[in-house]
Amino acid sequence: MLTLIRNGEIYAPEYLGKKDLLLVNDKVGFIEDHINLPDRFVDIKVVDASGKYVVPGFIDSHVHIMGGGGEGSFKTRTPEIQLSQATLSGITTLIGVIGTDGTTRTMPSLIAKARALEEEGITCFVQTGSYQVPLKTLTGKIEDDLILVDRIIGVGEVAIADHRSSQPTVNELAKIASAARVGGMLSGKSGIVNIHVGDSRNHLKLIEEVVETTDVPLKQFYPTHINRNPHLFEAGIEYALNGGYVDFTTSTIPQFLEEGEVKCSVGLKRMLDAGVSIDQITFTSDGQASLPHFDENGELIGLKIGMVSSLYKEVKDAIKDEGIPPEIALKVITSTPAKILKLTNKGYVKEGADADLVLLDKESFDIDTVLAKGKIMVESGKAIVKGTFEA
Ligand code: ZN
């Protein structure tokens, strides 16, 4: 299958200018100023990208793909993600995580959902474990999960600094990180340890203690929810200036922002202004997580669900409202997560990479077309490929 994308302006994420792209099956075959093919060439699909930017498919590295939540009892368990929720949001690679409930949400189900999304046309990996320590892995060992199970690329989300975490010790977290490190090395995967950081004033101290007292490097950890409150955000800046990765969560509700959560687009500007490298910052949506809404007496009055559509929305806001150049802002959902997660065929528009592409309208920056592994999933903002049970 050949697809020719003509006259688009490419952010790879660095700016390449106006180019044609020839997709060969699921890969980017050639990128040239002009690609001329004979009129009566073999079956070829031509996409006119005039007036569009062509950018890498987005990577959302923290999504509760089979549902999450349940923190307000069973009826608050959230549903699975559907294919078009991801593709309409420009997302072509998802990383699935379990979350708080490591009892009714299991690794076999998580892997089955990842495989389902793969069958439906996008790329999906998972992290092993959930909030709780000791970690409930698939095979019983972190190293074995990473080495033997193709879909598992890292560990997490392990919860720290949170009343819902199992209050792991420095030693417990160090053991997890070193197992993930060795499993990652032996399997050629990232072996990253995704850390859920809660609202407690302990912030990132547990990770810092592991790094100070053992041989585990800081970059073995990938802490998320860094923008959840102003004091964690400040601690996150220090942590990043010391060389650590920081991930912001884009799903939110107005109440969280009123209470001090840092809006991702604004937070990105603040981190860059503070001198943090763009290569250490990522956005993830925390999609399908439950977002509990409490009244002033702490009573649960409503429950929303994290949306993967928030992922690119915050990047767009960073470009349009904060004035961050597209080639910088786009990195937080393309090349940077690809590097952290060691997804070598993802995150860039380049020859030989997977043909995961998003076409953005040059005026509005809205998502127009989405291709996953060379196949058109979204056209003119509409999902033309639906998940198995989508209407
Ligand atoms: Zn979390």
C-alpha cells in the first residue's frame, strides 16, 4: 500500500518546511521536496496536505485504557477507552496503566485491551503493576515481565506521596527500580518506572532518597501529575533542574484549576522559563481516570472521566496562548516520550519511522487527518475507522 502526502509543511517535530511524503505500507518511505509518480502507477492513495502541517502521531504515555477509578465504590469504576477517542485526539500510541485498583483490574486484562487496540490499528504498550507495593506483576517478577512479554515496556504507576499509596519505603522503591532497570536492559526496552505523585508535601522526596542512597539513576523514574498543585509543581522544577523527567497531566476539571492545579500549557512555559530542558518534559492525559468532584464539605458530588482529548488541547494552548513555537511544544507528546519510552520508530516524521502522522490545519491548529501505521483513521476531523463496538 502506497500513500502520497503532498504539499504539507512538516514539523518532524523540528521544522522541515514544505515536503512530500511517500508512505510504504506502515512506514514513512521517502521525504522529498517533490515526489513525482507516474499517473498510472500502482494503486496509490494521494492526500493533499496543502494548508496543513504534518506532525508526528501523538504519544499518550499514561492512560487507563481498560478503565480505572472505583475510588467511590464499584459504580465509579470507569469504562474502557474506545479507538476513536484516541484517533480523534491525534493519538496513535497509547501506554496503558492500571491505577488505584490492582484487584479487579489485572495485568491479563490490561494486555488484552492493549492487543485489542493494536488489532484496531493503533500502537499500544503497557506498564506492569499498579499503585500498590509489592507490585502485582504478570509473571511474578518485574524482570520477567519486561523480558518475556512484548507489550510490557516499563513499571507503574506506583503511587508515592499519596494517602492511597501503600507508603513504599526507600528500599522497596529502590528494589523496583533496579529490577526495572535490569529487565529493561536485557529486553532492549525502557524499563522506566512511572510514579504517581499525590498531593502530600513529601512530593518527590522518596525518589530523591533512592537516588542519593543507591546506584539507581534519577532518569530511571518518570513521575507524573507534577502540575497537580502549586507546591508539587515548584518541587518538580527543582527535580527537573537536577536532571529528572517530569510529566504533566492534562485531564482536569474547573474545580481542580480553581484549587491551584497548574494548567499544562502555562506550566510548560513556566518550566521552560525556569531553564528546564524540553527533552525532560512530557504531557499525558491520564485518560479514563476518574476525576472526583467534591463539595466544600468533602462530599462527593460528581465524577468526571479523564479525556485523552485534553492531551493535544493543552499543546495547542501552549502554541496559541503561550507563544511556544510548535517545534518545541509538540515535543512533549512526540519525540520526548518516544525517547523516554525507547519507542525508536515513534515520535518523529522521518524515513523508516512508523507512518503515524497528524495533519493540522495551519490556521486553527485543529486536527484534520490522522494516520496510524500508514492507515487513514481520521479524515476532515471525522473518524473513518471505528472500534469494534463503536456505533
Ligand atoms: Zn495517577
